[in-house]
Amino acid sequence: MIAPLIASPDRSAVKAVKAVKAERRSSMAHVVLRVDRDGHILEDVPCSSCNASLKGAGAGGLCPACGANIAVSLIGRAVVLLDERGRIDEPVRCTACGHILRGVDPQGECPECRTPVGPALESNLLRYASATWVKKVADGLMLYLIALLFTVAMGLANAGVAFALRSDPALRALIGLAVSAVTCVFLTIAIWWVTAADPDTPPAHQQRLGANLARYLIIPQYVLTLPGMYLASIAATPEEEMRAGLVQMPAGALGILVGLGVLLHFAVLARRVVDEKLERWARVILWISVIGSSVALVGGVVSMASMLASGASPGSGNLPQSGPALIGLIGGGLAGCTGGLASLIAMIWQIVLIVQLRRAFAAAVGSALTP
């Protein structure tokens, strides 16, 4: 069951928590605090509010004695699962270079870039992120999921509308344009929320390539997509179809880059959750989606070029009967179907991935420190 958008965190203690974070981070060295595989503290640590022992309590929960947020008491301490040799036993990544720190001495340095491990164990984990940022990402994931499902539903509805209004291409085009515009607004807001920068992570340690790709290409993509869709829906001659295709091809290329950026950022979010499976899943979906979309785009280009070369028009049913044009049309059609099927599979997997990520971020809102 997917929870609705998350209520905003209580801001009554904003200034107090900020002061505690600043004071403890400036005055304490990073001390490694061991937890078990369920996240329960294995050492005797005092609560910063009531001084009661937090041993046995969950690192992301509340003090059993006074109900204070345990995360405040753990600032300055690197909470980590260790193996029998005292080495890191979690897939935490170095904030500087991204190297997985499993098997590394928590008091040592990253073997790749020599960055101290201790600060990375605190700053890179989701449980130390601000509640406002975690909530924004969780809500963005929900909106993105809604937008994907809405896109699929409207695609099916548009097929019925196109059949019912086949005699009125102008009205059909306007309806399709309106539906696409609504989807555009949903996706743009969702992507901007999901890819919001974490205010508690230094800019030099933030991996923003995927986020920036998605953020800054989504609007140009729709600027080209919407007129391209309209032109394609009312095209009646090969020349008009060419004009529509010339607009749609760059829009399709931008769409591939936006999808690449979103999935790259999903992998980054999975790292914050510290879930190797989710991170691998995001990368597999990324490649399936990019390859499928690229194949479908190339198939569409080949089909259009074959139609135009033969002087045929899909709207008239005058298709090439033989020769290279027919071969190109068949090949392009097969490529488009194959790429479309791969993209559909990637979208289904992506929906499951989004549900898993959102569940993790929603669970972290209650235990995260208020910014």
C-alpha cells in the first residue's frame, strides 16, 4: 500500500536542532558506533536530552526514556555495521570518489582517494539527512510514480480518442496536446522535487550529473514534444510528416537523456539508503531503458526515411510494396516494436524501484533531523 504525500515535519525545534548539530560537529571527533544488522546500538551511548543509555535502541528511532530523536545524540558518531574484524560491513560509499567502503577500517581512509572514512560514514547516510529534504524527495517520488501511471493511462485513452475522432484530426490533436501538457507539468514538478540537492551534503560531495540532466532537459524536451505531437496528428502529406518528424526526433533524443538522468539519480538515492540491490536494479533498468528508447527512436527514423524516400504517406495507406523502402519500413517497424517492448519492461521495473525508494525515504522522515 503506497502512503499519501507525507505531512511536513515539526519545525518547532528547528533552531535548537541546528545549534546542536553545529556545536557537536565542531567539538567532537568522529567516533565509530557499532550497530547490529537490524540497526540497534550495541554500545552504551547517553541520550543528549535525558542522559539515559541508548544501548539496544534503534539508531533511527526515539529514546525509550524521553522520546527524543536519537539521531541528535548520534551526531559526530559514525553509526556503522562492523564485521568480526572491526571493518565496515555495509555498502557505504566514499563521499569524495564513490568507492564502496566495505572491508575498510572505519578509522582509516578510503583506499582510492585517501579521504577520511569517519566523516563519510555520517554525512553520506540517509539517516543524517534533513527531514525537509527527505520529505521533498519522498513526495517527489510519489508524484513521479503518479505521473508515470497517468502517462500509461492517458496513452491508452488517447488511442480510443484517436479512433473515435479519426474524422476530426484538429480536435483529436488538441485533446492529445492538453493531456500531454498535464503530464508535462506533473513530471516536471516531480523531477525537480526528486532531484533537489541535499542541503546537508557539501556541493563537492554531491553527485549531480543525473539530477542536472533530468532537471535542465525536461522543459526543452516538452517544448519540442508538444508541437511535434500536434503537427504529427494533423499531418496529411509526406512533407507535413517530415516537419513533424524533424521536431519529434530531437525531442525523443532529449527524452532519452532525461530518462538517463532520472535513473542515474535513482542509483544515487539508493546509495543514500545503503541498498546495493536497489542500486544495481537502478543501473540495470537504466541500460534497458536507454537501449530500448534508442532502438525505438532509430526505428522511427528509419521508418520515416523509408516512407519519405518512396513518396508514401501513412495517412493514406499508400505504403511501399517492394525494394529498399519496404525493407527499411519493415526493419524500422521491428526496431520500434522491440525498443517499445524494452521500454515498457523498463517502465514496469522502474515503478517497482520507485515504490521501494519511496518506502525507504518515507520511513526516514520520522527519524531524520529537522533542518
